[in-house]
Amino acid sequence: MKNQTNLFFLLFFISTSLSVVLAKKFLSKGSSLTVKDVTNSDNLLTSPDKTFSCGFHSIGTNAYWFSIWYANTKEQTVVWTANRDKPVNRQGSRVSLRRNGVMVLTDYDGATAWETNTTKLDVDRAELLNSGNLVLKDPADNILWQSFDYPTDTLLPHTVFTKNKRLVSRIGPQMFGSGYYTFTFDSDNVLRLMYDGPEISSIYWPDKISLATDQSGRSHDNNTRIAMLDDTGTFSSSDQLQFSASDVGAGIRRRLTLDFDGNLRVYSLNDTSGFWNITWQAVAKPCDVHGLCGRNGICVYTPEPRCSCPPNYEPTDVSDWNQGCKPIFHRSCSDFEFVEITHVDYYGYDFYRSIPTFYEDCRRLCLEDCRCQAFNYRLTGEAMCFLKNSLFNGFRSVDFPSSIYLRVPRSNAKPVMAFNVSRIDCGSGQGKTVVLPNTYDTRNPRFKWVYLYTLACVIGALEVILLAAGWWFLFRRHGLSSSMEDGYRAISNQFRSFSYNELKTATRNFKEVLGKGGFGVVYKGVLSDERVVAVKKLGDVVQGEEEFWAEVSIIGQINHLNLARMWGFCCEKKQRLLVYEHVEIGSLEKYLFSNQSLLGWKERFKVAIGTAKGLAYLHHQCLEWVIHCDIKPENILLDVDFEPKISDFGLSKLHQRGSECSLELTRIRGTKGYMAPEWARNLPITAKVDVYGYGVVILELVKGIRLSSRVVDDPLGLEEITELVRFVRLAKRKMQDGEDSWVDDFVDPRLEGNFSRHQAATIIEVGLSCVEDDRNKRPTMESVVQVLEECEDEI
């Protein structure tokens, strides 16, 4: 009897354990998943390879969605949602596979929130495949229904995208509801991105001009309408659209997502950090996306995209820029004047256009027509006039050669002084949602910055007016070409052009050398306004004047606390000089490797996180993607507060335009010891070369010595290795061994133990991941910033 009892309990235990395992992989008929305990494995379906999970996902405290997500990311990345517009309650909600073959999601009161149309099919079970596809199968293992047929905002590899499918963006970063952006095959068989908002609908990718002139490479001559993203990161479509992720290759988890900001992006997962990297996106300039800022709103770069209201307008709802801006005046057809805003356009809604015409004619046409709310008039080249009856899709770009003239009552006509701005948060490379504070909330600690920002804009506008007058005089005196004139206007509100004689005088005939590098020699100078500057005389720049100005205008738009600010340039005959702010303390290498001045731990950590932020800005937030190509202590300058400022950024563009992805070894501009392995392997150069150089720098910050160039003997006597290689090998071994005091063995002994061990361990771990030989294993600079910020406040 006792043996029978033991056998009974053994069988019961085995059957119970088996049911738990099966509950993770299958949902049989008559079974359910409940909201009650979403962390319980019994309430999750898991793919056999553990990549995906399916169950209830929550944002907030009492709103749940039946979803599929990547299980091994830093934060759950949802790729499919059944009830995106109908969240269910915490209490009593469940998803069940009923005995009639229907999978149904019910709310707390039993109301149906979602269900599959599989009543007449012989459904046996629900299963989550390794591909992330939730399927209903019959007893013969045939798929009768699949989530891949009903995508939400994401395409996973091998999802067949057809004419009957579309991606619809989320409404916001923390909301699963259907947004206003769609990705689908249009009636002419071409894949398009469209804004379908409350008031208007418009296509913004591909742009109509390139499509009409066959410049987009798309084909209308197909009836298949089928597309797919494969495992290597290559997307192919029957309309001849084809693109690849920047890290194209097998073995990387990917997704194609239509983000809530209207941009279509390919994301690649870094298995080491658990963060997502953006490896392709459809729209290079975020403000080209339609509908971002609503009616009358203007998208501006500061340099990140922000929504703004034009003069005499105010936000309709500061928490929802889809509502746009409303006029603070009463519209009528009489007693009107015009306010000019340069480099601004509202795309579409032209009810009249005239080519060519004069400004006064264009202005008169708008005044005489009550429908006209504004008109566009080209600043340069062939005159063009466009009358607008509605103001949508507004954007400001220094590259746009026109002004918008807004129609306002005469009493309201006044110079443009400032925009009311609010940030547009773009798709997150880490799959992380962001809550944005209300800039206009006086209880918010950021409220005071609105006034400071407005004051800065006022001062900036006055500078622009003065500089514009100077450029106008220069244009009329020297008759510059229209393309040069555009280049001058593009940079006039950022910095100025210096004559060679001015800089020669400022530097006392280039007397005091601050430093030398691969790009040229840096001299100390004092301008006529007594500003101390660093003047870099470039070496082998072979570009023409217009091309050089175009590149400098890009660098001139870059502005960040941790980047050395450029104040101007000189381009006369063969002379090419750049004028930077002079950073007082000097370069990092003078303080890190010198016995005379010792950097404390607090300053070292400040340099590590500040440099990471500067590189993250260059790689991910700039209007044009910039790779530095030569990150080293000599190119990291320190101000009086030991705030790091990266110098020499963007110079690779001036020297190697168009060749960043195929550099030959003879043209390498990096520094031995800080150069990523791909330089020597003739692999395409990406931002990961900067990540490698940064990794070497922060490991040197911890150790306090040169790791990059010192050669030491291999302990095994097999080879001659660098100090860096020995450091990496030893650190990895001690970390794996789990020694409690391993950090102390790698920190600069001159600190005498005065450092944060957790911060030091974090920097070492980040540094080791940054110097991986396989660049796909290196993190992005955005993810590095996030990791370091988590321990920034520690003592």
C-alpha cells in the first residue's frame, strides 16, 4: 500500500511538472491565460528557443494587452498586440482557447475584446513559434490561423507582407493604440508611408518628386504586392524596393517597426547589452514626416526635432501636438499684413502657383484672396510663388531656399522673435519608452528653461539679423553663385567666415602651437573681440569652395555640451582653417598620463560619461550622421570644470567625403592603438569604430596608463602583446572567477583607493564590451550613456 501511495505521488508530480512545461509552449483547448499573475510561467506562452513570450503586457496599473514580445531584451519589446485599441482590466480578464476552436480575449465582465475567426476549423492547440508567430494548429500540425497575418506596428523576419496587410504606428511612446501613420501597398502597387490624421491624409515617403521622376527606384509594373524582411536584415519588395540594415548578416535578431513618430526603422538587437540599435530608417530628416506638429505647427531642428508655433499662434494642446497651433487673432479679409519666417514651408495645400513672378505680385495675390492664409516665395534662383489655403506639414530647414509669409492682422504684425517649442521624441534605439515633461507646466522644474530658451532665441534672432545684413552686402559686392549664397545662409546663424589675414593676426602669424594631429596643426589665437580661440589649419583638403562650405555648414549645426564648439572658418584660395572655442585646461592625455597633475575619480567618471554623451549625440541625434574616426585622449579637451569636449569631430567628412564606407588602409586617419580591428580588415567603417576607441579611452581612465601603445611580454611566452590585450584577458578571467577584490587590481594605484568600486566595475565592463573584436557585439553609445547614468550619482 505504501509503495502504491509513493507511486501515485510520483506520477502526480511528473504529470504536474509536465503540465507546467507544456503550459509554456502550448495552450490546449479548454485552457486559459489570465491577467491575475502575469509573472507566473503558467500564464505565458514561450517559444521553444526562449526568444519570444506571449501573454498579458501592462503599461500603467490596470490596462492590459494580449501581446507578443522579445523575452531577452533590456525591457520587453512588444512586436504584436491583439487588442491594441481595447485594453482589458486586471481583475478577471483572460484569453482562452475554447473547445469550439476560437481563441478569445474577455474582459473582467465577460465582454469579448478580441477573438479569432476559427469556429469551423479543427483547432487543437495554440503555439508560439521561434519566429515570434502565434499560431493555431490542428492535430496534424497544420497552421489554421497565425498572428503574422495580422501585424500591428512591427514586421518580424519572414513575415510575408502582402497587399491586404499594413503596419499602423502606435499613438504614442507609452500607448499601444492605433496611431496616424501607416505602411502599406498603395493602389499603384508601391509601398508607401502615409499620415492619416483627423484632418488630413498625405503620403510622405517616397516623396512625390522622386517617384514621379523615377528617382526612387520603385516600379508600378507588378501585381504581386509582396514584401519580406529576411534574417540578414535585407528587405525586398515586388515594387523593387530593397534595403539592408547597416549590420547586414546572419545571427542577429531584428525587427522592422513603424514608430509612433512616423518613421519606419530596422532595429538590430545587441545580445550583450539587451538594447536595440537602429540600423536603417526610411526618413533621414524627421521633420519630413507629415502631421508631426498638427495644423499651423512647424517642425524645427534644435538640433533634435521639435514642434513649434509660428508668431501670433499658440499650441492648441501642449500635451498633444497633433492638435497643432491656433491663431491668437480673429481671421478676417481686411486690414492684414504679413510676417516673414525664413527657411520655412508648409507642404501641400497650394491653391495657386506662379512661375516666375515678383514678390510684390505674390503678396498682392494673397491679399486679394480671402482663402489665402500664407504664401511661399523663393529666396534665391528662379522666382516662385505659392499661395496656401491651409497650413499643414510645416517644417524649417536652413537648406530650404524660401520664406513663408503668414497673413496676420496689421496690429499683430511684428518681427519673428521665438518659437514655442516642444520635443518630438523619435523611435528609441533601445526600445525604451520615454515620458516627456510638460514644458509649459509651472510646477515642472524645467519650466524656467522656457524663459531662458526664449531669451536665447531673442538674442540669436538679433545676431541673425545683423549677420544677414552682412551677407547681403557680401552677395551684392561679390556676386556669389546661388549655391554659395545658400551655403552662407545655412551657416550664418551659427558662426561666421574669417579672412585669412584676420586669423593670421589673431594667431600672431601662427606662432603658438597647441597641438598637431592627422588633420593639421592647431594654433592659439585671440580675436579682435578678445575671444581666445583655437585655429586649426587643415592639411590636405582638396574640395572646392562650395563643397567645403556645404560640409562646414553641417559641422556648424552641431552643438552639444560635450563637443568643442566651432565659431567659424576660413576658405581662401587653398587655405582651409577652422576656428574653435579654446578649451582652457587642455587635453585629457596631459592630465591622465602625467605625474604632475592627477585626475581624481570624480573627474574621471565625469569624463567617461560626458564623452559618451558627446559621441551618442554625433551618432544618433545629429541631423547628419557623423563618425569621428579618431577617438583618443588627445582629442578630448577639458574645461575648467573638467567637463570633456570632443574635438576634431566631422573632419573626416572634410578630408574623405564619400569614402567613409570604403576607406583604404593608406587613408586611415585614426591613431594606432585606438583603431578598431575593422580598419585593418578592409571592412565597411561604421560608428562602431568610435565605440572601440571610446572603450580604450575609458579603460585607460581607470588604469591611469597608456594601454593602447605599450607592448608587454605574454605571460605564456607565446607572443608579444599590448598592455590593452593583457588588461582585457586578465579582467575577463577575474570577472569570471568572481573574485571580490578584482576591481582594485585594475584601478590607478595613484588614487590610493579613493574611488567608487561599483562605478569602476561598470566602466571596466562597458570598456570590455566596447573593445570586442566583433563589432556587432559592441554596444551603441546611447546604450553606454544609459548604463553609466544608472550609477552616476554614486559616491
